[in-house]
Amino acid sequence: MLAEIRGRSQVTIPADIIKKLGISEGDKFDITEKDGGIFLCPVVVYPKNKIAKIAKLVKDAEQETSKQTAFESIEEMFADMGIDA
């Protein structure tokens, strides 16, 4: 597909690509140049305070997981629970 640069360095992305990728107005892209090509990669941008909250949730979940016991078998798990299998 061909596209051309318009005023203010704008390029129109063909509609079938927009539909296929689920892109909509206002979406953000990381733009890179490599080996003479221009590459667009859709990205999601979150505010720093939201990322900090997510990081805390992940850290708390990791700490909770590390406290849990891993069992080698169902019988071992049942025994730990006081269940006679």
C-alpha cells in the first residue's frame, strides 16, 4: 500500500490496517527508525501514579505467594490440611 506525507508530516494509515489492529482516534504509538524504515508500534500510556499502584499490587502479591507452601503431590497437600486421603 502506498501513502504519502501530507502537511505537518502527517500520513494516513489505510482503513483495513486500522480495523485489523483495532486502532482508534487518540491512540498512541512508539515510532522508531531502523535500516531506513519507519515503524509504528501501538502503546498504552499510564500516569505514573497508576503505575506505582500497580507495582505495589504486584509486589504485595509476590510476597503473599512466597509465603505459600508448594506441595509435591495432592496427598502431601491433603496431609498438610489434616485430610486422610
